[in-house]
Amino acid sequence: MKAALGEHNHEGPGIRQVTSGYMTYVLPDKTVYAPGDFFFESGDINHTVFNKTDTPMVHVLFEILPVNLNGPSLIPVRHH
């Protein structure tokens, strides 16, 4: 299940928890989160996420979003 989510940020901050597998999180430093790990994401900082293993990675996101948000909370970074 190797996969990557390109550089992005979010509309709001939140807490994440990895429930299975391993998440390689680059913000800009690299951190590997394992099952049971929690971390806080401010939402306004560009980052990328990878699953560099053959094991599926699952995580739960709790985000604090603007009440008037109409659409996804993930914002892809556009490089010029």
C-alpha cells in the first residue's frame, strides 16, 4: 500500500491519530508515526504524507474548521 499525498495544508488545525500502519510525515522535518501515536497539526503549514510500507496506514483526523466552509479542508499547494 505504498502511497503519497502531495504537498498540502488545511483550512483549520486539528489532532491526528494513527490507528494502523506507519505514517511518514514531512513538515519540513520528517517524523514517522506508529499505531496509537497522536499529533497536532496547525493546518496552515505545508506538509506531505507518505506510507513507505506495504501495510495499509489508517489515521483519524479531528479538525476545527470554519463554520462557513463549503468543500474539502485539504488545500493542495500550487507551485509556480
